[in-house]
Amino acid sequence: MKSDTAGVGLPEASSETDDALRRKGIDPDRLSVNRLGVGPHRPAVPGWLIRMEAGFGLSVLLHLAGCLGVDLPDYLEALFSLLIGLMILQAACQVLVIATERLAARYKWNHYIAGTLAEILSTTPELVVIAFLIPVSPATAFTISIVTIYNNALVFSLYSFFLPKDKQGKFLMPAPITEAGTQILIGGGSMGLILGLVMLTFHSSDEAKTSFHYLDLFFISVVLLIIFVVYVYKLVSRYAEEEAEVRETLDMSDEDVRQRLDLVYQDVEPGSITAIGLLFLAGMLGAVIGGEEVSSFATTMISDLAFNPILTALILALFAGMSEYVILWQSHRKQEYGIALANAFGGITQVMFLVLPFTLMGIAFYELSINSGHAELPLPFSLSSIFLLLFLFPTFYTLSSLLEEDHTLGILDTTIMTGIISFLIVLLVTYGG
């Protein structure tokens, strides 16, 4: 028999348990618990498999066309490479998330650990794309990693504005995100401002230092990664404290907790360790192949067509987060607004404190061990880099100020964010090159 308390925070929750939580000062609508999986109406053939097969099929057709002597224009080859890469990368991202959810369901991990791990693994395709892009253009890889932050901030702003609101016109975010999220945004904005000002000072003076030494990049990467590890620890700890408070308030038994986890994972398709391992392998293989195709697009655009590298980076950054946007839409379609919002916010913090340090560390390793003579190394204190770093402060400051109010963005907030990011893009395109 299902307990009345097991479904608290989920659609199965009863009004009595919700009232009991409210009397203790806990808002059941802000609990960080969501049902994982694709839902009971899963298609016979998963969408990710169709997209991955379509990407591979198109790749094979282009290869056969080349063998038959069909010579496509460079710009068409670049577009096909981008299309193939994006199809495979999006599928790979979804496969990794599905594999993580199945692994969590098999071992009955707490939902907050499963959700956090799935969010982190969803950035794997982006990391692979960056790894392939660094030998082509380290500056483009650096630009993509930061511009993606702004893209994700804009997506978060727009999405949170259109969420259903309560009587006060607010959609309250989960408490752990508003607490740890506010702090991580302040830290990210401060780091961007410090680095931007240092680069601007050297750039506008007669100092000999005009670029990053590889040791500089290693040091910055380590600092950012340490902040990310502590942030994830605090986030998961806060999730655990929230769940423990709920269980204590409702006096939940071990059976209640087990039923609660069953509800969380009831839409996750069960799988053996072998099947889960194959999913992880397919996801990683897809990320590698998709990343290589995207790097081919960048190579053609920058080297063969001499296209503006800033515009190329902006185009790639726009599509780099496509996988996360698809996950956000799928969660929203299932009316799981909390998990969709968490993914949108995670797209900001994870790129800033995971993808960016990975990029800087990859550039440093490439310069130190593989090709120190690359034309774009050492990474210069360029005007575009200064713009990208300095604009992190107003962007993150705006977001953190709004999160302190415990709610998502309104029309004025969204307009401000859109203005800041539009201003940055115009500056980059006009003067960044």
C-alpha cells in the first residue's frame, strides 16, 4: 500500500502532507524532487536512436559521394559537418543522461545525487567539441566556452519569464539553487571582472606581458574547478538537508522512503549493467564522432573560407548548448518545471566552472606538450577576450540580485538581460575581430 507521505513534492502528494510541511515553514512546491525518466508513453523507437542513425547515415552518404567523385563546395561540406555533428551530439547527450538515470534507478541513489550527476554528464559533448577545436583554433575554443555562458544565461532568463506564476506573480525556485546559486554567481562575476581588468591593464599599457602563459591557464583552471567542486558539494548537501527535514517533519519510515524513490524512478526504464554500460559507450562514442564533425566545420570556416573567427565561434556557441535546450524542453513538456529550471541554471554554472576551466587547461596542455608554435598561442589578451570576461560581472550580478529575491525573472529583468547580452554580441562582432 502506497504511503500518503511518499509522494510529497510530487504530483502524488496529498493536501494533508503539503499542509503539514507548510506548518513547519517548508514550501512543498519548492522541494527539489522530480520524477526522472521519459514517462510512461515512451515511443517504440527512442528519438535519440533515430537522430544518431540519421547523423551516421548522412555521414556515410557524404563519404560515398566523395568516393564517387562528387565534389561539394567547401561551404556545403562545412554545413553538412555541422548538421551531422549536432545531430549526433544531441543524441549522445540524451543517451548519457538516460544511462545515468538507469544506473541511479538500479542502485536507488537519492534523486538529488542522480539529478546532479546527470546535469554534469550532459556537458560531456561540449567538452569533447572543445577538445577537438583547440588544435584548430585555441582562441575560438576559448570564445565558445564563454559565449555559451551568455547564451545559457539568456535562455534561463527567457524561460523563467514564461514559467507559470503564483498569485504574487512569481515562480519560486528550489531553495538549494537560490542559496548556492547566488553565491556561485557572485564568485563567477568577480572572477570574470578580475581577469578582465588584469588583461585590460596589460593590454593598454607598455608592459611586456600581452598573453596568458600556460602556467596562468593551469592556475586559473584549478581555482575554477575547486570552486565548482565545493559548489556541487554544497548543493548536494543542501538537497540532502532539505530531504532529511521533510522526512523528519512527516515522520517517514524506511518503507516510505523506499516508496518515495520508487515514485521518483517509476518512469525510468530498467536495464542491466551490460545495457547501461553499452549506453554509456554509445554516448561517449557519439560525443567523439560528433565533436570531430563540428571541428571539421570550424576548420573549413576559419582556415579554408577565411570566415571571421568571432562569428564562427558565436555560431558554434549557439549550437553547443543545443543538447541542454532539448532536455529543458522535454522537462517543460512533462510539466517538470523545477528540473527544467535547474537544467537551465546549471547550463550557466557548469559552463563557467567546468567547461571553461577544461578549455583553459586543454589549451595549456596543448601549448606545453603538443604544439607550442600554433599561430594563436600563447593565448593573447585580445579585445574580444577582455569583452567576454568583463561582461560576466554585469551578467552574473543581475542574475544573482534577482535570485536573492527568491523568484525567477519578470519582463523588466528579462529585458535587462537581453540588452546586456545583445550589447556584448554587437561589440564582439564589430570590434572583437
